Amino acid sequence: MLDIEEVLIDKIKNDVLDQPGRKLSSSDSLIRSGLIDSFHLVDLALMIEEVFHVKLEDWELNADYFDTIEDLAVLIKTRSN
């Protein structure tokens, strides 16, 4: 799952947040910390669907599923099988 996490970190820093120099780890809170707001959340979901070819449901766009890179990697992994 490390490759998925690396791709997510890179894409979030560069494409979603437009902060390539930002330090971001797999366990950092994205939503609960306020780093990702509702606008960025939609961008993040669209990026995940495009890059990883998985379908996300609207009801999943919350901190229960999207709060950390680790959470996202698990979700992507379960959808990829």
C-alpha cells in the first residue's frame, strides 16, 4: 500500500493543495485538522477516481473515510480488488 500512499501524498501536495513544499505524512489528519476543506475534498475525490480508477460514493466524502492518507489507501485498495 505504500505506493498508493506515495502517489496520494504527491497528488494532494501538488494538485489538490498546490503546496508542493508542504510536509505531509500518511497519518496526518486531512479533514479534521482543516487542511482539506469541502472544496478540496471534492477535488481530492475526483483525483482519486481518475488516478486509481475507483468509484467513490458521495456519502463516503467525510472524515470517516478521507481523514488520512492511510484511510484513503485502504479505501482505494478495497475498491481495486
